[in-house]
Amino acid sequence: MIQVQKLTAEVLLAAPRRSAAIPNHNGRLALYDVSTHKFGDKTVKEVRVIDLQTRQSSDPGTNHVLMSNEHSIIAEFDGPIEYVKLKKLDDGSVVFMVTGQVGDDGLLYNQEAHQKPSTGRTFDSARIRLASLENQQPYSLWYNKLQQGASGKWELAGHLLNLVDNNHLDIPGSMLDVDDPPGTFDISHRGAVFIAQDRTILDPGEFAPCYSNLVTRTWDNGDDEQDPPKGFEFAGDAENIIMASAKFGRTVLSRLRLRDGETPHILFKQGTASAFYPLKDGQWDDLLVSSSSFVDSSLWQVVNVSDAAVIEIIPLATKAGIKYGLAQDMITEFWNFDEIRSTLLTCWWLKWNMAAWAEQGYIITCPNITGRVGYGREFARRINGEWGGRAFQDLLNLIIFLEKLPYLAQDKAVLAGASYSGYMVSWMLGHEIINKFCCAIWHDGIFNLSSFFLQTDVLYESGNFEGALYPWQRPNAFERFNPARPKLLRNWRNAPPTLVIHSEKDYRCPITEGIATYNTIKGNGVPSRFLIFPNEGHWVLDPENSLVWHNTVWDWVNKCVSGNIKRGDMNW
């Protein structure tokens, strides 16, 4: 019997967070870690082993003695390296690849060896914000082989080698702008494949795959039905890859044969896949896939690649949602405002957890509007040049549809958005549609397009605003969908009570955008509150801060919905 817990903010954030499962060589055992936060104390991390046949896992609080072959130091490197990948070759040697920064001399860079007595830094490029988070030196992939010497001990075959001698490239991609850096490069018997970012191009968000000793393909000129992959692995040889891609609100897994004219074949589409490994070493017939959904915080499944079918499910962290009183039939999906059907959607997310929001007593709608990835490149490109155009019209159409549903309290609608969706909240605050909402939540959004584009860490491609990189090149294009136009700002007096949230270390959407938003709302006499996190970035990650975030947001929403905070109430 499973005891059902109410999914409060405390329960959500203190619940054990289970990592992806990594199987051993024969697929009998799997290694994973569990992270549990104790409020007012600390976060405890444990490494555990689960028997995939008996489904028994090591209990917390017990000690384990792990025995292996003799440990020895094979090599020491002069700089920090990350994300080790290994591949055993036919001659018995092992090729390995790591990420690390490149110095001006072409060698592995060590920032600590270049410490200066002053903290002043000079820049000659537009990457100021991004360089505030990382050193200005580019990243690259470094490799070499491990081989057994005459004594039988493993040794490094020479110095660490730079895979690509090009200081204009960041490989893999941007180490700070990729969800899963290890998923953006891999090695095989025939060579290496990786996603790179050209540091001379002003849009770090646009990636193009680059291949070494393999077929070359640029996704930018590829099929509009296919989005660039989020990550990939060679499927045991150099002829096939398994790749993770955004698709219809999920992260799916597909197999692609590296032959001209081949298209990816989806083999897993249940929720959002976060990691995958061959169940048995060297055999890619079955995969151990880690994923999540709106009701499952962590789900492990064995997937057969040929049949694209789930053949086994490992015990669930949330017991298919039962632990929190959740079920799949609580979630519906609709397209083109036509048919509504039950579905399994997206992922379990601590930052904006839809199940936890629903626990507050609300019906949550999560629209995938124009510009969203996972629906083909053409759909994503439609937002270029009109940030408040088609996407805004999608929301207007959605509201019209929702107004026809008899079970919704139309006078208690709440608007919430972060990042670009925060921009959309700003845009809606200046339009008549905002009168339909009793509450607004604005998180790390955008207030003024012109100032935002000159401050953000991502300098967007020229296609966004009629080929312009800067506001003065196409002022009308920038102003057309700028929420900060004076004519629109006057309309903010009609805004519902609004909670503004921003973090001082947010370099994507600088905090000045949040300050301007709050002062505009306050200046228009609208009930408002400003929540600031001095030590957070674009997302609130610290569990203690996240608890404050949830409690503040839900308290504000509940007071607005109940009528305790209302429009025009200056003494709230």
C-alpha cells in the first residue's frame, strides 16, 4: 500500500532526486545516485546500486566496499578537464576524449596558473556577458590513447592532443549553453563527431554539427521537419547513432543510419528522455533509458531498439504518480483547439512543476506556441522578426478556446511566464487582453527589446529583426514588438496585481529588465511586489531559495484569486 503525500513545495523540493541509471557490463546491475535536501541543513548525496533483476537497491545508511583492480595514476595534466569518454579499440587499447580550454599557445589552459593580482578584465569582443561566467579561452576536445605497457600497466601514449586546431570554435558547443555537454560529442572506431559553436558568429544559440572522418551534414540547411539533436551517441559502430531530440513537447530518442537520404526512426517517445545506455556492454539491441513525465519524477525503462518498444519498466520513484495522488488521465493534450485527448507529456521539473501547481487547486495550461522547438525548424523560425506577432496570436486563440470550457472560472485566470514567456507577459500587459487576468507572474523576463539585446549574454542572429543586429539598424523592426513603447506602457495601468521576480546573476535577461518592469507597474498604481535573489542566475536552483520562490508565488496567486489583492487596491 502506498501512502499518498500532498505535493507541497516542501515535499517537491525535499523529495529524493534520482539520477540516470548506468548499467554494468552484463546488464545485471545499475549505478545511480540520489540527492536529498534537508531544509535548514544540507543536501545529502548517496551512490547506490540496483539489481535490475530482483529490483532490490542498496539501502540508505549502509556502507559498501567496492573492490576493483589496482588503482594507479596514469597521467597528470596541466589544466582542468571534464566529461571523459572512452572507446575500446580492436587492438586492445582505449581511446579517450575530454573537454578542456585552449590557451593562446595551443596547449591545455589552466586559469589558476594565470591568476592576476587585479580583477580588472578587458574585452575586444561582444561576448562580455558570457565571459562573465566563463574564461575567455575557447573550449576544445582533447584526446589520446591508453595502452598497456610491457609491465601490463596502463600508460598514456604521449601528450594530450587537441582534436581541432581552431581557436574560433567552442567544442562542444557552448559549455554553459548546452543542457548536456557530454551528449554533444562522441567517439567511435573511425573518428569523432561533435557539435561546435563558432565564436565569431554572434548567435551562440545556433549550432551546426561538425564531423571528423564522417559524412558531413549541416542541420541549418536540412529538412525543416527535423530539429537539430540535443545529444547523440554512436550505437556500437560508426554507421549508426542514437540521438535525443525535441519532438512535440517531449525529448524522444531516434536511431539514424549515417547514410545519404536516411531519416531518423523514433524508438522512444514516452515523456522526456534524459539519458540512455546500452543495457549490456557493446550490445545496442536494448537500451536502459532514464526519463520523466508530468507525473513521474524518474522512470527507468528497457527499450528494444529494433522494435522501438518498451520491454521492461524498473520501479518508479513516484510509483506512476500514485505517491502524490497523480494519474495520467489528469493530463490532456489538444491541437488546433479541436480534439482533447489524454496523453503523456514532457518532464518532471522542479522549477515550474505543473503537478505541484495543480495541487494548489488550479487547472494548468502549457501552450507550445509559435517559435517552440520540437515542431520542426520552420515552426521555430516563424518567430523571427515578430516576437509579439504569431506567438501572441496563438495565445489569443488559446484564450478564446479556454473561455468556452464551462468548468473554468473565467474571472480567476492567472498569467505566468519566465524568460521569453516573461517577455510575453510584458507584451500582454500593454494590450487589452490583460483585463482577462486577475494575477500575473513575471520571472526573469524582458522589458525593453532594444536595451535587452545590448545587454544579454546571447547576441541573437540577424534574422530576428529584418537582418539587424542592433536597434539603430532597423529601429522600426525592434520597436514594432517592444513592450516598452510609451503608448503600451500607459496601458499597464490596467494590469492585474503583478509579482516580479529576478536574480542578480542572470546574464541572459539582466536584472535591469526586472527593475524597469517593477517600476513601470508600480508607477501605474498597480499592486505589485518584487522578489530578488542576489546569488541566483537565470533559474533559481538553490533548494532554500526555490522554497521561497514557490511560497511567494503561490501566496501571491492565492491572494489574487481569492480577492484579497485586487486591481486598483493601493492599500493591499
